[in-house]
Amino acid sequence: EDVKPFTPEKTKEIVMSLQQPAVFCNMVGNWPALHWNVKYLSAVLEGKTIQFRLGLKKVDLVPQFETSCSYVEATLEEFLAWSCGQPSCLSGPFSCYDYSKYWAYADYKYIARIFEDKPEIFQDVRWSDFGFPGRSGKESTLWIGSEGANTPCHLDSYGRNLVLQVQGRKRWHLFPPGDTSFLYPTRIPYEESSIFSKVNIANPDLKRFPEFRNSTAHVVTLSPGQVLLVPRHWWHYVESIDPVTVSINSWIELDADHEARVEEAITRMLVCAIKSAENPSDGDLWLNPTEVEATSHEVNLQYLNEAVSAYLKCQETSVSGQARSSSTEEKQRTSASCKRKRREVGCEPESCTLLTQECDFPTAKAEELQKIPFGPHLIQVLPQSHKSSTMGAVPVESDSADLLRENEGEHLGKLQCKRKRLLMSNDCDTAAHQMDSDCSPCTSQTALSTNDLLDCLVHPRVVSLVAQLLLERIRV
């Protein structure tokens, strides 16, 4: 059981260099965390309640953002009873939510917080096998959901993501960074380090978002014992497809996160300043529940200065490291800050570990891919083909061999979806240039909203340019 297909050093090399998603198999067979099913976790938590997000299983054209969900505090025992349809749920926290109509998700739960009185359990998660010594459950998050529970399509501004599937299966729909414009990025609802897509991947509104046809989905069903690598800035929509699912993930910090923190600080300043100036009675739920409050301009400016200072410090360290190096190609690598939410809960990133500088190109070059040891222990997540283009036709891989056969020979294809009837979204940002069913301009145009302006001001490309100009000003 202790024999791994890759050494920690080789695994880290793969994780830090691969620019497309892949699944590691047979790497966690001896991890105690593989026993973290909901029944076991319920016993460990001893009746402690955690927050669940509840959403409707009914699929709409509009993404089901966290701002439109309901929330309950419940024990895992109550969650299990509800997911099994037991009569005891008639009076519990889930009593108002019919299991046939709703899903529940305890997402983004920091293991360091929910098990703060049982720190010994942190060692059940052993990311040292992936080349990150000292990284355990303390630097990881826990996700527990029922069938249908999902995360709206988004990309993470920081880090690379390693995801271990423990119980049940989850289906991942991944899109490369190059597809960003096809996914209609938005910062409303606002959450630091998360850029959401306006498109509901499960039921895309192609009349409102026609460019989504040009996107390329990479689809994989993650089974227990498998670990998915999500490279930096890959979009992902994730859905639980079994009655109960448990996942554990950890974000690996990167040098590039320093500049991303500056971009995120700029975004926070603009979003908070403009949205706070709006009339609160408009009822626009713009702040994601994961964000505690709309911070003041003074606090946001301080945050921006701290982000810039951290970036400059990283640059100085990198330059001095290169000067000491005997090879001009060798770069000093330092760890970057993790997600702001991890700092808030006391999960500080590792200090000054050596990490590889990442290339932003969405996929690795052919010669680089040839060096990656793909096979039964490392499975490449390939683009979805035309023959399995609809959501309902996505094959479910029962094991690594089946997954490998499904991926073999598939070619690049665009995600083709059936046209849907146009519905107005709840964020009041319908574009003025929408076309009607016969492709003629709409006779009634919608006035531009604050969100329309923000979608342009804090578009990832715009913010990236602003950050570069700001950093150039600092250097001068």
C-alpha cells in the first residue's frame, strides 16, 4: 500500500509544471483520510453543527449563486438522515426542504477550524506524498454534499488546486484560461479570489451568451481515491452525482499569486466603492456570503498597499536569488499568499517553500507533454468530443482504466448545446444588444446598470492591465 507510482519529487514536478487538468490514481491508498465518509466524520464531530447551503435541484438558465441559496446549521447526523429521507427530518433543520427538490452543500469548510479541538486528525491528510512536506489537513478544506450539490462555474485567482475524492463521485466540467471571454466573467456576486461565469454550465442560455458555443469543456468524473489537479486559472463547474459526497482539497501557492493579489485588491476597491454607493433598497445581493462585509475604502487601500509590498518583496527575493545562481535560467522561487479566507481562519501559508514559476499558457507544449508520464496512474483530462456534447451524455468513469479508455482518441471539440428560451437574470445586467429569436435587434433596450459598468471595469483583462501600470508606477 505504501508503494506509490510517483515519488514526492516527481509528483511535485508534475503538479507544478502541468498546464492542463489530470487525475492521479493510486497515490493515496494509505491515507487515513480515505475513511472520512460522512458517518465517520459525524462521529468525530460529536454533534457539532456546520453550515449547509441549500439550492434547488431544478435547473434554470441562471446560475444558482450562493447569494440566492438558503442556509441552515445542522449536524452531519441530521444531514445523513435528511439525505436518506428519514421521518426524523420532519422536525429538524432540513424540515422545510424536500430532499426531492433541494440539495445541500457544506462547502469550503476549513479543516483547521471545524476540527480545531482535534488537531491530531490533520495528519490523516498527507500532501507530503505530492511533494509538499508539512502540508496536511490543516492547510485543506472539506466539502460535503448531497446529490445535485454544485459550485457555480468560476476560476480561482490564486494557486493550483489538488482535490481528493473520498466518498461518492463528482463530475467536473473544466475550461482552459483561454476560454475566459466565452464564459462571460463577472465579479458580481463579489468574492475575493473567485471570478464567476454568468453562464449556467448545466443549462446554458445560448441566446444571451452565444460565445459559449466556442468554449471547450474538459469533463471528468472523479471517483473515491482519485486526486484531480486543477491548474491555475482553469474554470470549473462541479456537481455531486451520488447521494452523498465528500472531498478534500488544498490550494498550492504560486509566485504568480503575488501579482494576482494586487489585481484582487484593485478589484475589491472598485467593487466596494461603486456598489456601496448604490441605494441599498435596490436589493441587489452583490456580496457573496463568504465575504464577511463590504470593507471601507481606507481598509481596501491598506490591503492594496500590502499586496503591492508583498509583490515587490517577492521580486527582490527573486532578483537576489538569480544573482546568486550560476545559471541565468534558474529562478528563485518563493511561496505566495493563499486565499484571503485562509488567512482569516488562521491557516497561514507555508513559509518560503520553493515553488516553480508558472507559465500562463493554457496548455503545455507538445514536447512538454511528452515528458509527463501519463498512463494508468496519471490520466489526462481531455477535451469533450462532439459525440458526448450534451450534459446528459457525459460518460461516468468507473475506474482509472475506464477513464483512460474514454479519453483515448478523443479530439478537440466545441461544447454544443441546445438553444434555450431567453430569461432575465436576477442581477439586472441584460445586455442592450441582445437579439430576439429571429436574430433581429430587440426593440426594447435595457438601460445600463451598475453591474454592466463593473463587468467592464473589473474584467480580468482590464484589472491585469491596471495592475501592471500601477506596479510600473511604483518601480519608477
